Amino acid sequence: MLTRLLILLLPMLVVARAIAQPGPFVAADLPYAVNVCSDTAFTPPVIVPDLGDVQDLGPNNRGCLVVGERNGIWINFTVPSSGRIGFTVIPTAAADYDLGVWGPFTERPDTLLTTPIRCS
């Protein structure tokens, strides 16, 4: 059974707020989540300041991420068989990272209608 999970990493330590940047912000918007396809180390692209072009999280789907969506990146991965999964988030700079895990989904969603199944 293939299962898709989505992760949003949110560095919550904001030094400066970005002002009116052009899009698209690829991985900062859910429909453009980065696909991770292996069990090797993954370094995400540069995290985009603020929201991206679309605010993907709101009061009905952000769950424990009470401050909402800031400086995020969406990551999509598929679990090819049943069992436990795990991942480790190792910041490359001093920062406060919050994350949420959504899923499982049978297909990659463009919008989230539920709250995360796990949060940091």
C-alpha cells in the first residue's frame, strides 16, 4: 500500500520579514511540494520568507502549528509498504523549527482539509 505524507517545516525564528516578492515560490506552496524519493539525506531548497503565493494553512487545518505558516517548505514522500517510518530534522543554522505531518493520502493533495497527524 502506497501512502503519501506531507511535511511542513517552519523555521520560527524570523530575523526580517520579506516584502512583496514575486512568485511562484515552488516548495513554499503545497501544490509544488518537493518530492523526496529515497532514504538518503535531503537538503531542501532555500526556505522562502513569509508564505509563498498561497496561504496553505488556516484555523481549520494548521492544528498544533498555532502561529500558522511562516518561512515554510512542503515536502512530499511516499511510503511503499506498511510499517513504521522515521525522519530526523537537523537544522544547518541556529533556528527554531516546527513541523507538521499530514496524511496518509492516496494521492498528493493540493489543499489540506485536516489537521496534522503529528507535530513537533
